[in-house]
Amino acid sequence: MNTGMRHWHRHTLALLALLLLLGGCSSLPTDFDKPVSHALADTSQSRLSQSLQPLLALNPDRSGFRTLRAGEAAFVARLRLIQAAEQSLDLQYYIWHDDLTGRTLFNQLLAAADRGVRVRILLDDLDTAGKDQVLRTIDAHPRVEIRVYNPFANRDNRLGDFAGDTRRINRRMHNKTMTADNIVTIFGGRNIGDEYFAAARDVGFGDMDALAVGPIAEEVSTQFDLYWNSQWAYPIAAFDWGKPISPAEFAAFRAHSDEFLEEAKMSEYAEVIRQFDMDALASIDQIDWTWSEWLLVYDQPSKVQAKKVDAETHLAPKLKMGMDRTQRDLIIVSPYFVPGDDITDYLLSLVDRGVRVRILTNSLQANDVSLVHAGYMRYRRALITGGVELYEYKADANPVVRQQRKDQRDRNRIGRSKASLHAKFFGFDETYLFIGSFNLDGRSVALNSELGAYYASPAEARELSEFFDEAAYDVAYRVLLNGDGKLEWVTVREGTELRLNREPDTTWWKRFSTGILRFIVPESQL
């Protein structure tokens, strides 16, 4: 499935619905068992919890944070977390690909369930097409339960749901969390798939997660429970499958999964992982944590049916509160950036009161959804004229937050033909970070559910600011207005400044077709 299909929701669903074959839609199931369950209240006896207690005692009322910048580190952290869990694993994802990393993590989740860990997996239903049999089989394990969020009623012909139930189907769960033993959690921008973990050759996403320990994990679990027990989460077993998974089918799946794992251990990516710095969770109490107070914010599950953006139920107003408090410096990293008139005016008002505003988003060639770029390009001139510093990520860039030390580990990493920005984070006054799943666009504001957290990390926030001043031209184009008032893209290649007068690295047709789309694409769907 190509990257455009992976983000199918970003294509104009209203227009798509008109092109689909209209017909009767199936109804969602109503007669099924759905036991209420919650995060385990007492996991104090798990080794993860016990190893962290001395650190937590030294940092009362704080949580520990560690950013996961490199894709390999993000995969290792998840793998080690699954392997270390003793009591519970709760996972919530928008996309889970059936590829090397996705299959490996499923295999290890089953292994965790074998040793008695309770595993709950909540997936947005948009990306599950063609995966029902796999999910049903994993769900057949007595210690595993899989639920799908805001599901398609018609499992075999989803286009019918797009056509007949567009408003509901158009709203997705974009949250991304993994929590072990209610004491350690990972949240941020990454889905589960090779391109998010630097394992793919066709495209590599520059992305960002946070590994966190302490009380914030309990708050992430509370959020998970809200979604898990909400009326919009359906057990995968609730649908009419005709017959249950037989013991023989389950045994065959496990055998195939174990065979795949052995093959995966011999892959080039496995060799990269072995050579990569793998101490992320080798001894969790030895990690160099950033200890801070925090604020976890997320959309309520009821956003599926919300008709307006409200501070009681939506993340976006809480993110704006953080921007309101910014005094000197605001950095926005958002791969899909469609500010609209209101956010554009707001950012310009920040500049007017003396805040330096810097934005990094995808260039046209790096953006995996051209429709989003069509919406974004309407606002470049106003932003630049108003004093915003605007950068666009190169399609041949290194990851957005690059490794500072170039060693054998870096040289052995898997190469890819195209880079794309996927990280979603903000920096405030070179002191605070906000890391999450939130894009600064209409879809994240009003349609998809999102999650993220503020915390203080002055060293990393200053590093982010310095990156823009010292290295941004290596991985991005600075978009400016030339003497004639026309857009130009400025970068550095092989130590030489380069100025371009058109969208970089693109064909004439891509520029033309995207330019046409900017006049017709509905921003509310982006």
C-alpha cells in the first residue's frame, strides 16, 4: 500500500463519496460482549516498577522523559518495553503495518501474553483493511484483546461506508501510545511500520517520540481506558465472522510468526539494530532522564461526534494556551501544516509582540500527501511577509533531529530513496517541549483525536533552537521572498548556497497539479 493510501483520510472524502458506488451500508454490531477493563491499579511488584522507585522517590511529583529521535532507537525501546513487561501492556495506534517491524512486535506481544501479561490493543480501523484475519487470530490468545476504534461496518466493502456514513468514518483516532505495567510509556508521532523505524528503503520518516516514566504513565493509561471503554471501541470479535478461530489455525499462525521472527533476526535491519546503541531499556534506572512536571493533553473520545471545538473536549485549545504563554521563541515542527486564516493571523500576532516564530514542514517533494501541500501553500506568502521563518524539509534529508555523532552505527544504517518529515513537536522559549501526534491543521484540530504532553527540557529545547540556526539549511529549504516579491527556496548543498525559484526537486506536472488543487481542496478535510 503506497504512502498516499496510508493517509487516505487526507484525500477529499466528500469528493470521493460522490464517485463511489452508492449502496446500502451494513450496520455496526449491537449484540456482543464488551467487558469494561482498566489499567492495573497495582503494578508495584513488577521489576520495571521496582527498578524505578528510587528515582521516583528522588523526583517527587515529576515524571522522567527521554526523547526517541532515531527510528532504530524508537523500535528498540518498544521491543524492550514489551519484553520487560510483567503485568500489562496497553497499545493504541493509528497505523500498524504488516511488515518486518509490525510483525516482529506482534510476535513479541504474543510472547508477552504467553508469560501472563495482559495485552490490550486498540487500533484505529482505517488501516485494518485486509488485516481482519490476522487481528482475529492474535485476539484468539486468551491474554490478548483487540478492539477497533470507530469501525467500518462493512468489513469487505469499505467504500460503501465512505459513501453512506462519511461524516462518522471521516473522524479517526490518531493517538499513538504504548504503556507497560502502568509505569513506563511511549507517546509521540510514530505509528508501527518500517518507515517509522528506519527499516524501509523506499521512504524514511523523520519522527519523534518520548519515552516516559512515572505518574505520566498512569495518566496515559487513564486516557487509554477512556478510549478502550468508549462506545466507539468495538471488540474485533464482535463482528460476524461466521466461525471462530480454531486451535489449529491459531497454532499455524504462531508457528508462521515464529518462523518469520527467525528470518527477521537474519535481516539487514536486525544487524543495524545490533550495532545500534541498544542500552535504551537495558537498565531503565540508568537512563539519563529529564525530570519535569508535565501536562498531558488529549482529545476526548467523543470528538467523533463533536460539532465544535471546545476546551473541555479538545486538545487544540490547550495547545494554544501554551503558545499564548510564549514570550520569546516558538518553534513548530508539523509535517502536515495547513494553518488557515485564523492560525496564520494568530502566528503573525505573536511575531508582532516580539516572539520569534520558526516553522518546519514538508516540501512538496517530501510530502507524502500532495493535497496537504496544496492547502498549505496558500499561506506561505502571508507568513513570510509577516515575519515568520518558514522551512521546508528536503526529500533527500537526514532525519529531522540528526545524530550528533557520526560513527560506524550511522554508516551502517539502511539507506532510503526518499525522506519525509513525520515528527510533530513544538518548542517554547528554549525551555519547554510539546511532543505528540498533533499536526497544525484543521484535521487535527477538529476531526482526528490526538494526544501530546508538555514538559520542561531546557537542554533539548535549546538544541532544537540551535538546529534551526546552525543546521536547518542542511536538511531543509528556507522559503523567502526575493526582491521581486516572489517565493524562493534557499539551501546549502556541499557547502554552497543554492537559491531556487520553484518548488524544489519536483516535476512540472507535480507543481502544476498541486497548484490547481490549492483552489479546490477543502481545508477542513486536511
